Amino acid sequence: MSKRDYYEVLGVSKDAGERDIKKAYKRLAMKYHPDRTAGDEALEAKFKEVKEAYEVLTDSQKRQMYDQYGHAAFEQNGGGGHGGFGGGADFGDIFGDVFGDIFGGGGGRRQSRQQRGADLRYSLDLTLEEAVKGKDVEIKVPTWVSCKPCDGSGAKAGSKPKTCSTCHGAGQVQMRQGFFAVQQTCPTCQGTGQVISDPCDSCHGQGRVEKTKTLSVKIPAGVDTGDRIRLSGEGEAGMHGAPAGDLYVQVTVREHPIFVRDGNNLYCEVPISFTTAALGGEIEVPTLDGRANLKIPSESQTGKMFRMRGKGVKSVRSGSVGDLICKVVIETPVNLNERQKELLKELEESMSGDSKNRPKAQGFFDGVKKFFDDLTK
Ligand SMILES: [Zn+2]
Ligand SMILES: [Zn+2]
């Protein structure tokens, strides 16, 4: 199904100002708002269409893209799109992002008529160990790169793109409308300011070709799910030699069989025998650097947490190190032989009726007794 023209959707002219667009949107939004249309799917779709058109046409950058490339401007965005990446930190700065300012949006006026290449997103799965220690990875990214034979210009070797005769290279033309002069994207060159009469054979005048790029990426130690690393200028090459977009490497850390990570802390559950819990002792626990010993004091209850300082994850931002928190779980012994059962029965008899061995149970049963006493009052 082909999409309707945004201007047509809102019923405004191509050179409509922001006020007119807002007015048109308000009127249509009232008409098609879901609160009024009560589940009518066709009307709901209309509302969506109106909203989408409004969002594009009131954003000057998006509007310019739409004017140049139509709906295609928003379709080839590799699932990523500009700015729609959700939470997580951006680690572009860690890599001395010197190009960021040059290519960043809004900056250089001179490049505003050239459409920067799309940003790309690459999803990278890491094990917990890899995320904690950092890793150099090689990734393969299908993308667009600048065309070599024409050096990105799109014009056949030996020829050059000519300055557009309609706009004289400005990429914009002035349209007179009564008292007003309105700036519009040049219809001859679509805003590039140049026309190619003899297009390059390998890129057909686009100035870029499809290629799978191999990149080395340094993943800093301590990254977590949701973090992303920006590689400036490693996104898609722009058309006709326009600057490339950025590549975002989006990190996901896989679940670990032993540790659960929460920020910079690690959690793990360690089973201990009930005799160790009662008498105390030393147990072996896993850490990311190998095994470590943990002292269990006597009379430890199940669920007790022990903090091992500095055995967690080193923060990628602050450099501070988290802790490993071990939760001990007392395991009821199974597969007991006769002799062991004997011993336990003997223990049981020695404890029965002696509330000082089981203070918690004593407190609990006192509470239960009071509960029933109160009920029967
Ligand atoms: Zn032109
Ligand atoms: Zn070419």
C-alpha cells in the first residue's frame, strides 16, 4: 500500500508555514481522535496518519528530508533511526570523538543541504566475563560506503558534477507568494546544488555503494546491557559525498549461570550444609577472578547475605568497584543412611522442649498461640 503525501494528508500546501500546519492538524486531530471515534479502525488509522504527517512537517530537519526524498527518507533507516535508541549510556566520548562536533546535527550550515548518511545500530551480545573485563571485537556491518571510482561524487571518472543552473548551487530556490518570499528545496537538484549529467557506472550516480564493512571495536571494561558505543562516521555513507552517519554498537549482556548483576554489584546464591550454618566454618565461593574463601559465623540463618568488598564489577563510568554479595541457603540433607538418621534423632531429642535452641520458632509459636487465644475470646 502506498503512503499518502503528508501535505495531502493535512490538506495544506507544500509551502505551508508552521502555523497553518498546526491549525490543520488541530482540526483533523479533533475529528479523528480515538476518544471520539470509539474503536473505529479506519478512523484510528486516519488519526495515526495525520499525527505522523504533523510530526514530520513540524520538524524542520525531517521536513527537509521528506521534501527531498519523500517517504523513502524514513524507510531506509536500518531499524535505528535518529535518536530512537532508548535508554543506556552513550560511550562515544570514551573514544575521543573528534568528528562528533563536525558532523553533529545543527552545526555547520554549509552541510545542511547535504543529507548525512543514516545512523546504524549493531547489536552485540557479550558474556558477563567479557562485559566485565572489556574486549576487542571484530564486527561485520552491511552498510553503504563512499564509491571509490568517483570518490563519492557520483559523476563518472573524468567528469564532474555541474553546479545546478536552477539554484546556482544553493540547493534552495526562492518562491514569491504575494508579499512573502519562501525558501524551497530546489526541484532540479533536490537540494544538493549539483547535477550529474554523466553518472558513475559503479554507483549509478549515488556516490555510494553497498558493502559489508569489517570494524574493530574496543569494548571498555564494565559495560552493561543497554550501554552503547558510538563510532563516529562509521554509519552509512551519505549520497553524493555527504558525510556518513554514526554506528552505534548496542550491548546486551547474556545471563550468567552463577552470577546476577545489578549495576556494579554481583549476587550469587551459595548452598551450605546445616551443620556449617550451625557450627560455623569456611566455604569456597566463586568470584569472577576465581575461587575465594568465605567465613561463615556459627548460628548463621538461611538467606543471610555476606558482602565481599571489591569483588563486583568495576564501573565503566566512575571506575569504582562493586561488591559480590553471597546469599547462603541452608540445604536440608537428603539420602541419609541409618546411622545418620540415628544421629539426627539423637540431636532432635536433645533439643526438644529447649526453647533456647530455636528462638525464632519459640517466638513464632508464642505468636500463633496468642492469635488463637484472641480468636476465641
Ligand atoms: Zn538546484
Ligand atoms: Zn561512483
